[in-house]
Amino acid sequence: MKGYTKSVRPPQNYTNKLKKKQIREYGFADSDPRHYEEDHLIPLNIGGNPDDPRNLWPQPRNSQWNADRKDELEFSLYKQVCDGRVPLDEARKAIAEDWIRAYKKYVR
């Protein structure tokens, strides 16, 4: 459904507060919130929970495996699920267990 993720995405004030809290909890050496994107581990477009802190995490922007690379994976999995090439449960499990391994497997 077009526009679904926009309609369920939590407000920025919620994710910004959560990002700062999680950066402290995870003990990241770099504590500048601008260097992270508060990202959904299981993306909204394949049914990830929009506002559950267990599905949100501060993803570094300045690394080889950054938010842009994960976005590529999210789009690729979304398309493959919609096309019937990857079962929904498989996509969710793969990205939740190890998104970098999933990237290497599903992004062509």
C-alpha cells in the first residue's frame, strides 16, 4: 500500500529521544546523535514494528555498513517479497539475525 510506512512511522521527537538514550545504553564512543540514524531493524515495509524500542536502534552513518547500505537491503527485500521470490518470514528473519549477511545474500 503506497504511503503505508509514512503513515505508521513514529514521530521524530520520539525517535530522537530514543536514539540519544540508546547511544548511551550501548556505550558508543561517538555519542553525537547526528552520526546515527535511528533505524528499524525489521523495516516497516516488511512489517516491522514502528515504535517498539526493540525494533529501533542507532545505526552509524559513517561506516562501511551504514544506513544507506541497509536501506538498499530493505528495498531489495521488499521487492523480492512482493515479487514472491523471498517468503516474508524468511526476509524478516534474515534481516533481524544479521543484516550484513542478508545484504550479501539478497542485494544483487
